[in-house]
Amino acid sequence: MEFVRHVAAIWLALGIGGVLFRTVQLFIIKDVLTGLVWATKILTDPFHDIKLYHKAPLALLRGEIIDRSIGAEWDDEDAEALPRIG
């Protein structure tokens, strides 16, 4: 168990170091605002993803693999106007 904790600590340090390195790199290459915006996006992405996809596992368990609402507003004429493959 101690080995797993060490590996986790190394990955966490590597991740934090990567974000800090890229942020400072953007400070130098572009400007401070660009670096801060990028770092904020990277740090908040997991929370945004949870907000977007929290219902997905339950939908998959119910067998809802394809979103039926995609293309629901199309009629037969719209479908016939699509190019044929093959």
C-alpha cells in the first residue's frame, strides 16, 4: 500500500509541476492573462465534465447508447438531400 501512495504522490507532483510549467511558459511566450486563463481552464475542466456527463452512466445502463434527439427535427426531405455513401 505504501508503494501505491508513493506512485500517487509522484503522479500528483508531476501533474502540478506540468500545470505550473505550462502556465509560466505561457507567461513568457504570450502574456500573464493567457497563462492564468489556461491554468484556470485546466483546473476547472473536471468539474465542468462532471456537470455535463453525470447522467451518462445511468443512461448507458438503461441501454441509451445513441442520443435519439440528434436529428429529430429533420424530415424526409432533409434526409433525402443528404449525400449517399457507397
